[in-house]
Amino acid sequence: MRMPKLTAFLTATAVFASALTLAARADEVHVLNWKGYGADEPWAIAAFEKATGNKVVNDFFNSEQEMLTKLRTNPALYDVVMINAAFNDQAMAEKLIQPIDVSKIPNYADISPDKAGSPMLARDGKVYGVPWVWGLTALAINEKSFETPPTSIAEMWNEAHKGRVTIRDDAVEGVQFGAIATGQNINEIKDMEAVKSKLTSLMPQIKTFWSSENDWNQMVASNQIDIGTYWSGSADRAKTHFKLPVSLVIPREGAVAWLDAFSIPAGAKNVAGAEAFINYMIDPKFYVEWVTKVGAPVSANTKAVAALPEDAFNRKVMGDPDVAKRIQFQAPITDAQREAYLALWQELKVNVK
């Protein structure tokens, strides 16, 4: 007679404990992003948690492919994911992310129309990505190595910098960089042999390949490199936050541009918390503080950019119409293209001692 009562008690206790666990999880916002990329700034997390009552739990990736793998292998773990818009199409096709109700994200109204209207972030009239920031993969220089900044991408091939050049270890970006160096459209490369030849001639110049912001900054801090490809926001951060002798160069031939956006993964447990987090991340107050304290790419929120000082780099230089004419935004590529780029990249890297 006592066993059924005990069983009922234990069952009720287990259900109650499970409910408590789910309730605790519902107050957490699990974010997947690059490490050191805005969303994990301690002061920002503290402000968001105080304002909303949600607790931010960050996880990180080191490449877009790793990000996609984490979404595939951890369904329903994440509430927010930051995705390069060029990869959104793949995430949508695999149903890794869900439509976003932008009416619940008040700051969305201030996103610049060209970014909000990007076809890479929508499908069938539904929004799958909220534009956050955009920037460039251009050149950055060690100021100790130059009396005057170079103006051409050709500087990477200058014999004076042999063994002191770096480039990001990313097949897609590497091939697109080669396309720019050969005067081609990064999204419609017609002459891959020219790209291969150009990149092959660059390999003797390379000291090493970089994968993270920390890699690049450590090399310039120890005076191991003169020049290399680098992200615009990271170059700003290196100079502003880490006080390194770094300057960004947007070569006359152009640069690779990218748009980063926030999405909500399929099966997210805390959609309301995700919407609140995304709204906070695109808010002008957060952005200005991020730029001022740390350094950041350009906000997709027009009011956020307008809140910067007139001479701010992200307003004066990145907003320059002449710069806008020279940059090429990444578009989605096919699996076949990605495999071809990776095969070429692996072949090239073998020749770097």
C-alpha cells in the first residue's frame, strides 16, 4: 500500500524538478557568436541582464562552417546565432533557423533599407536574419613598417615584405581576395586560373595564416608582420582598445564586404529573450559604447551610425561614397564552389614553409 504512494511522490517530485529546470532554462539566452565580438562584452551582458532579467550564456565558433555544425548537432540549444549573411541561405535551406517577428524588435525600424532588404536574409516574405553590422576584409598594416600607407593591394606582393605578410586561413575569402587582385567580381569569378596564379605568387611572401583576431594582433605586437588581410572592425579595435600600431587600408582595387546578422535557431527555447537580445544589440546606445570602448564594425542601424562623432572612422571613412564604390559584398556560393575553393586553398598552403 505504501509503494504506490512513494512512487506517486517520486513522480511528482521529478515532474516538479523538471519544471524548475525548464523555467530556469527559459530565463537564459544562449548566444552563438565569434569570441570577442560584441555579444560577450561583460559590460554589455551586465546591462542586458539588468534590463531584461535574462541571463546570457555565450558559446563561440571559429568559422562559419563550425557555426553551422554546432547548429546541426545541438538542436534547440541556442536562442540567438550570429551568421554572415552569405551563409544565411544555407542555414535557411537546412531549416537551422526560423522566421523572426521583427514587429517585436523595435530597433529594426531603424535598420538601413538596403541592409534590411537584403535578399540573403529573407525567404518567402519572411525575415530570417536581422542585420547587425557590416564591414570589410581589407588590408591592415604595421605602422612601424611604412612611412606612408600603401594604396594598392599589390603591396602584398612587394618583395620588401617577403616573409612578413599574413592572410586569413579561409578558402572562400582567400579566393575572393585573389579575384579582387586580378580585377574580377568576387561573386562571379570567370578566370580561376588567373586567381590561382596570383595567389600562388603570393605564397612565398606569407609568414603564416591567421584564424582569429588574437592571432593577427599578437603577430603585429611582436613585430612579425608588415601587412595582411584583416577585418575592418578588428583593425579599429586593435588600434583603439589594444593600442597597437595598426591602420586599415582600403586598396584602390577594392575589398571584400560582409554583412553580419542575428538569427533565431529553429527550436529556440527562449524566443522572447532572443528578440530582446537582438533588439539590444542593434540599439544605438549599445553600439556607440561598443565603438568607444572597444572598436567595432559599422552598424546596420542608421541612427546608431549617426550617433557617432562626425570624424569617427565608421562614419567618415566607411560612409565615404568613394569607398562604397570599391567594395563588393559577399553573396552565397554553392557547395560545389566551396569545395573547389577549398581544394585550391589546400593546394596553395602546401607551398608555404
